[in-house]
Amino acid sequence: MYLISNREMLKKAQRGGYAVPAFNVHNLETVQVVVETAAALSSPVILAGTPGTFIYAGLEYMVSICREAAHINHLPVVLHLDHHEEYDDICHKVQSGIRSVMIDGSHLSFEQNIEAVSRVVRFCQNYDVSVEAELGRLGGQEDDLAVDSKDSFYTDPMAAKEYVSRTGIDSLAVAIGSAHGLYHGEPHLDFDRLAAIRQQVDIPLVLHGASGIPEEQVRRAINFGICKVNVATDLKIAFADAVKAYFTEHPDANDPRKYITPGKEAMRKVVETKIHICGSAGMM
């Protein structure tokens, strides 16, 4: 098995009325958990890495680990560049074997966003790489990227139609009320806006910041056309809480094989739950 683009994976999800979960991974252990769980449930899966993840783990390590995980588990895997902004960095990673890219120009003006995304699309077409981009801007914290709530704004449906047409992207991340990181109070997605976007845009839609959104709202968003659901914070919290609990019970522990294992198992339960919420189990 090998690393693939998400283009056909998301189109299939769109036709089937489910979503593909995209889990942020950081190292060997998190890749193992996500791919093994997806394989056990016969679910398509996307492994997402922010720029900070690739700096931490190393590009070559991440590509090799994910490719080997796909091979061992007999599961085609998408290794996805999440919230990447630098053109040269994206090009280098694509040339290193990654086949799925999110170019984030949401901090730019509308015209500048289109220009930056179109440039990446033209490059990625040479490598059969799928491209996701974002119109509108989510608040919260994603890796080293922090956006104050006052600087966030929702996706305009008519602007989305023009944006998709002019950039040629494969999937569109929409801002409809979700946020990165932890929520302060229960989030409320703007389903009327999502329905209006769906009427104007026929490519797969992406929900960022799905950690902490009630299950019912995620399922409803999928019914309205969301085909990819990004999950990061819920995984990190489950992993960290389980490791901290282990140290509380075993204050003298020093073997990572023992104290990391509870973290992996806690994370595995979250991955299983999110796969079932997305309706992707059995869709491989």
C-alpha cells in the first residue's frame, strides 16, 4: 500500500453521504493508533500534519512511518499537509511523496487568497496531488497559528462559488461556526449557511475544528454536505490525560513503552468514536 491523494476518497464519501475523518498525528505512536483503528473498522482515513508536526517529527520520518503503516495494515493512507502556507515548503513536501495539500490563504485578502491557492493548484496538478483551501477564517489555536475570535469570519456562499471556480481546488474548508482548539461554551454551527454553500459549490466540503462539537451537529453537518471532518484536540487531550493518570498511579515510572501505552489506548477509543460519527466504517 502507499500514500494517496484524497480526491477520489472524498468524492466517494460525497456520493455515499458520509465523511472521511482526518486525524492530526505527530509521531510513530499516533500514526499507529489511527491507521490500525481505521484498518480494523475498514474505514478510509486521512493523517494530517501541521507545519509544526513536520518540524517536530521530520518530513522523511513522517513520510516513511505513514507509508509503512499503510503497507503493514493493507490500507491506502492519505498523508495530508494541514494548514500549510509557504509555497516552497509545500512544493518540497509534495516532491518528497505527499499527495494531499491544504494551502491556507485564509489570512489573505480574497484576491490574494485566490492567487496563492491557484499557484499551488497549478504545481500540484503535475503530481496528481489533491488540494484543499479555506475561505472564511476559523478562530482558535491550531499548532502555532492563533486567530482571535474578532479576526474570524464566516464563509460567504456566493464568494465560495467564485473561489472554487477560479482556483480549481478539490475540496473547500468552510467557516460555519467551528473553531480550532477548545471551545468556551457549546458551539453552534450555521447550518443555513452550510446549506447555501452546498447549493453554490459542488466539490466536497471540509469541517475544521470538529473536536468538541456535539455528535448530533457533526452528523447533521455531514448530511448537509461535509465530506471531511478534522479532529485534533480531542485526540491530544485523551492521550495526555491517560499518560498523566498513569504517572499519578506510578510516580516512579520511567519506561515509555509502559506510560505511552495508556495514551495510545485512550486515543484509540476517540478514533473509533469519530469514525462511527462520520459513518465511514466499512467504506473501504
